[in-house]
Amino acid sequence: MILADKIMKLRKQNGWSQEELAMQLGVSRQSVSKWESGTSIPDLERIIKLSQIFGVSTDYLIKDEMEEIPAEDRAVTVDSGVESDESARHLSLDDAGTFLELVKRSAPRMALGVAACVLCPVPMILLAGLAENQVLPITEDMGGGIGVALLFALIAFAVAIFISSGLKLEKYEYLEKELIDPEYGVAGLAESRKENFASAFKNCIIAGVSLCILSVVPIIVAAAFHAPETVFVLLAALLLVMIAAGVFCFVWAGMIMDSFNKLLEEGDYTREKKLENKRNDALSGIYWCLVTAIYLAISFLSGAWGRTWIIWPVAGVLFAAVVGVANVRRRRKRTY
């Protein structure tokens, strides 16, 4: 095992991102990325500091033939709260490249499917609204009926995209939930592509937010000038079109950026968060079973089915609080 692999392995065992390790070393994240990809090596001063941070000897870091952390050093990482690479799933460079290309092809399709869901009311709004204002030579009921049919057609189109793309990506679902042991070169591949995509990601987020905010401007202007009802029908459709375009930007850019984070185990996919999510899955099952039992008991005893629905949104808010408290307790336990 070479130095690059050892730095990445020890960093992940401690549950740190490249940014967090860089802060402890007083260097940039790009420097840590280059060390892990093997394109550069840290100087002697940094190697000494790395050995102190990881709790291993400099010999272990420098000598390629030393594959295992010595017993006296291993104890330092056992209590980190993150599982070792022995329980991680191996990820080859070929699989990583295939995954990134698959996400690149699937992202615009998934984004189009989500946008179609946002757009599905547009035909009904246009046809029913224009028919009501006698702009179209059809009745309002006919316009509404055709609009509903087109609504379901768009939903069916979106669902077909979700199923098709989901089946293609199903093979790589483990990247979201399981710990991975990437082959040498995977981190460098993901990091370089992430850096190249960073500018496009920022532009997409800016464009998406701008479109969502500006979507209401035409309606506000029309209201200020007391525009006729027909104009408001058209502007309501335009509002949804602009929001759909913004959502398209969010989904497309988000899927591609997430693919890099999954391979690097960063962002929402760090080892610590994956382990927390596994524990929270068990907590979630117990919690919602109790909520269901409470809801049914109160509803049957009181007969107030029209009011007891409030239990569900309250339970949803409380669940977020319960999960947050549980995660804080686990982190404090690991600290002590």
C-alpha cells in the first residue's frame, strides 16, 4: 500500500472529509486531494504532522511494504466511531468510471421527469382557463377533461423515466448506504471531475434559484396593471414553466455532484453519516409503528377521524428532532 492509499484510508477511518483533514494540517483541500490521488506527495513536515493526527508512526506512512497499522497504533482509530475498511465494499476503478458515466446520462432524464411532474397541471390550466374565457372554441368541461388527460399522460411519462433510470442505477445503490473501499485511482478520478464540474454546478444553482424567484414577477406586474383574466391564465402557466426549468437545473446538477460525493464519501455520504443512517433506519421503523398505533387508538376511541390527521405532521416534525437528538448522543458518546 502506497502513501496515497494510506492517507485516504486513515482519513476515512477517522470519518473526516478532505476539507476537515486539510484544516487540521493547515493546507488546502486540493493539496490533500493530490496526495490521495498520487499526483503529489506531502513534504517531511506534513508527513510528521499526518502521523501525529492519525496516531501512526512515520515509518508506517512512508514504507510501502507496511500494509497493516501496528497494534499499538491501531487502538487510536478503533474508537473513532467509523467501521474499518474490512467491512467496506470494494469499488474498482472501472466500476467507478461506469457509475459516473451512467449518472451523467441519467441525470438529464431524471431532471426532465421531475420537470414533467411540475408541468403536468399546465395543459389543464390553459385549456380550462382559455375555454372559460371563450378564447378556445370548446366548453370549459371539455377543456378541463382534455387537460386532465394530458396531466396523467405527463405523469405517466415521468414515472416511465423514473423507473427506467432507477433500474439502471439500482446496481450502485450501495454507494449511498454502504462503506466503500475504493481502488487506487478512484479518488483522483472523482476529485478531478468534481473540480471540473464545480463551475457548472454553481451556475446551475444560480440559474435555478433565479428562475424560481423571477417566476412570480410577471403575475405581480400583470396585477399592478389590472390585466384581463386571460393574461393571468397564461402567466400561471408561464410560472410553472419557469419553476420546472429551475427544478430541472437543481436535479441535473445535484445528481452529478452527488455522484462525485458518493465516490469520495463526502457531503451527505461520509462514513459517519452512512452509519448514522443505518442506525436511524431501525429507529424509524420503531417510531412510525408507534405513531401508527397511537393514531389508530386515538381515532377509534374518539371517533374524530377528521381531526386526528394532525398527528402525522406533528409526528414528522418530532421525528426530525428525535433523529437529531439520537445523532448528537452518539457523537458525544464517541467523543468520551
